[in-house]
Amino acid sequence: MRRLFPVTDETAAPAPGGGSGEGAGREWSLAELAAAYAYPEPGPGGPVPWLRANMVSTLDGAAQHDGRSQPISSATDMRIFGTLRALADVVVVGAETVRKEGYRPARAREDFAAMREAAGQRPAPAIAVVTASLDLDFSLPLFTSPLVPTLVLTGAAAAPDRIATAEKAGARVVTAGDGIGVDPARAVRALADLGHTRLLTEGGPRLLGQMVAAGVLDELCLTVSPMLTAGEAQRIAGGPAVTVPRRFGLVSMLEEDGFLYTRYGRVRAAY
């Protein structure tokens, strides 16, 4: 792994055995990855919600292959995936992604236990599932046996029998919309009210598109996979286009084996 951006004296220096870039030629420790992807420090007014997304895309823009993201990922991408989860209070995910990817509860990881305890976090992040219909299998471990109770974000008009089923399984249902669906801005506020200010979403594309359109996304961690898939796979964000494109700036870039691990933040955001 090597750091390509921001550029420093270490970034430009040759590494032992060839190559250049800070950290080139070796595997980064989990502590180094955690430092590279740390959330912004709280300001004088205390913690405020910070929503980051973590997605992977091929060179030709595919966010999936055969309906799943794993085939276009890598071992290092999965280490970063785990690190981002370990830094988060809650992982926000769409119901369709839960169904397709076979989501399980987040697990406690010994490598991050002291860091999470020092930050006042639970042993593992909660999973928050965004769903209008609550058409989910509530007998799955994600709902029946998580280390931290799973949250279900839905609208005020959700079917009462489905809410009752979710709650009976052990999930906590949170209203984040006035109608059937979920309002992304209201979802962020509701999670913050529960003490979850370090937010991570893993999509899918439809949910990420809604967050982009609502203007609530603060940061995008995008892995660019050196693969070409063609076909008709989804992009990382879907749904209606925004009236004016959202402008983000490059915060950092790491590279390994042709994979680029990038962080982009809102131009207005201070790092």
C-alpha cells in the first residue's frame, strides 16, 4: 500500500525495493488505516452528524458484478471495509442490499476494542436498515442476534403488522419520514438523536442516490477497481439526477495492486 495524496516528502520518496509513496511496499496496519480514515474531530459545539459512504466501482462504472460487489473487490478493500465499520457508530444500508448481500450483524473486533471504548462507542456498530415496506426476513441473525440491536428506519405510514413483527424479532423501529418512505435528512437527524453521529452507509446505489439528492452526504470513500465488466450493472448511485451536480474534493488517495482507495469530501467541509 502507498499513499499518493496528499503529497508529502514521504509520498515522493523512493521506497526500499523500488516504488514510491508513503508506506509503499508493505501492508498497512489496522491502526494506520484507522488514522487514515478517521472521522473529523468534534468542534466546540460538540459532535455533529457526519455521513460517509463506502462504495466500490470498476473502471467502467459498475458497482456490482452478478448483483454483488464482492467480485470487483480485493483483500485490501475488505480490510478498509472492516476499518470503516470499526470507526462508525452505525452502518446505514438499504433493504435491497440487505437481501442481496446477505447482511449479518456487525461483529466486535479485538483490534479495535480499545479504540472504540476510548471513543465512547459500543463494541460494534449498529446496523440501520432503510425500508419503506419492511419486507424483510426478521428471522435472520441480523435481527434476532446482533451484538447491538438492529435499527429499522421507515416512514410513519409503514404497516403496523410489519412494525410489530420487526419489534418482536428484537429490532428497534425508528420513524424517519412522514409517509411510506424515509427522508434521508430526517434519518440522519434521528440517528444523531440516538447518539449515532459517525455514520457510514454501504448503499446500495438507490439509497446512496437518495442521500446525494438530499444533500446529506459529507464524504465518499470510493475504491476504484482495475477491472472492466461491461454489461448493465448499476453505478454506485442511482435514481433521479440532481439539478446541480454536487461538488466534492479529493481528500486522500491510497494505491495497491492497481486498486485506488480514494476519499472525497464536500468542498465546503473542513478537514
